[in-house]
Amino acid sequence: MIIDFHTHVGDLRSPDEMNRIPVSFNNLINRLDDERIEKAVLLPVSVSPEIMQASLFFSNYSDINRLLKDASRYSDRLILFGNLDPRVGCLGNLEPAELDNPPITDFSPFLSRFKELGCVGIGEVTANLPMDDNRVVNLFKQCGNFGMPVLFHGTGPGRGVYGLYDEVGSPRLERLAQEASNTTIVGHGPGFWAEIDGNITLKNKYIYPKGPIRKEGSLVRLLREYPNLYADISANSGFNAISRDKDYGVKFLNEFQDKILYGTDVCYGDKEGRMPQLSYLRELLDNGLISREVFNKITGGNALKILTLYKP
Ligand SMILES: [Zn+2]
């Protein structure tokens, strides 16, 4: 079964992209049919201010409840995720004794509600916070208690971007993976994928660095060392990482065949918005560079393995 682990529905256009077509349920299902994809994980993105463009803000699907309600009509094709910003939650008035050490948010009412609505994971987390911020660790830990994997967008440090941020070498991601060791964590985004290369600089942690990979990056070490860490190859960041150096990419896909998830992150409903990941994997399969078993794990088997709450 082929599962696109990273899809969105809603108006994700920036103000200078109003000529593009937003993703609707209809054009998403049509794309899945066209590309012979059985199911898609639907990730709401409307919960963090950093992701919010005017078009999404005023779209029907800036309302996560409405998005999930409409998505439930496609339960044979869509796998639902809820989403939360790690800053969400009202602690009320602090007691004087709590000033230095404020209580942490209890996310269980949110997570229970998402579970009732049929959600089997949380994401895409896009808050612009340090990857090991206590609020991030708290959210990720509680998702693990609910058996829900969490998918995040990773970027480099600095203001004005979206996504959890980290320094070169992924020290914060390592701490998150340690602290939330009972949570399945799925990473994606430029800051996450640029770390496939050990010769990374701060400047190319935000972008799609090209060229051969001569030295293993921190991502490779973390995928080896942390059983709870997974990687989604969606978007330009994921595709660039596995294809910038074809030989290395093939080696990487084979080594981490149990931890890689095929996804697209298609953000537009038009044909130009489609992504090349699946045809690339099909080509590697046809050329004998990955086995049928590896192809099946990456394009669906691993997804079913980590989505423990999902009942097809
Ligand atoms: Zn996304």
C-alpha cells in the first residue's frame, strides 16, 4: 500500500502566488488516483502563527475542526492527524511559589479530543521555537503517551522563519529525541535534511544544499542512534537530500529502509505543484538500486508500523 505521509488541504498560497490553485479535497484525491497512491496522511498546519499567510488565515480550513470534519468524508483515503502549537494552553494565574518554575501545559484534553475525531498523530509542528524548548519537549512527550507520532518542520536558528529550529550539528534535535524517547518523532524540512551532510554551515541549514556528500552528517548518526527518530522525504528539502548525490542517496535509503517515510508536502492543487519523490523511488526500484522490500517499506510499510492507532 502506497501512503503519502505528508499532505495538506487548504489555501497555502503566499500573497504573490495567487495565480496558483489551492489544494482541495477533490484535487488531492485526484492526485492520489493519478499517481497510484492509496492513502495520504493529512497534516493540518493552521495552528501556529508563523505558518499563517493571509490566504490561509481567511480560508475555511484555517479552522482545524472544520478541516477534520470535512476530511472524515474521505476516511477510506485520508489518515488524519491533529495539530498543536507547543505554546498552546492556559496555565491560569500563577501562585507565587510557581513564578520561577511555572507548571507545564496538560495537553491530554486536546489529544483526547483529536483521538475522538479519528486522529492518529500530531503535526506538522511549525512553531518557531528551539527544538528542545521545554514546551516542545512537553508536547512531544505527551503525544507519545497517547501513542501518537509527531511530525515537525525543522529549520535553522533565527527569527522570521517557520519550524522548530536547531544549530548546526542538531544538538537540540538530539536532546528532544532523548527526552521524548517514548515518542515516535518524524523530522522534515531544510534544517533537518541539510544535516545529511557533515560539511554543513549555518548558511546552508536553511536551504537545499547541492553537491556530493563526502562526510556523514549529524542526521545519519541520529537516525542510527535513536530508534524513535524517523525521516520524511517530502518537499524540496527531502528530495534534494536523497538525490543531490545519487550514490550516497541510494546508500542512505538502503541503510535507513526501516526509518524513511515517503511523502510529498504538495501545497498547490495544480500539476506544477506535484513532487518527484515517488517516480524517483519507482525508477530506483526498476533499476535494481533498491529492492521491492525497501520500496514497500519506504512508501507505506514504515508508515503503517508507526501509526499504531490507525485501523485501515
Ligand atoms: Zn508540510
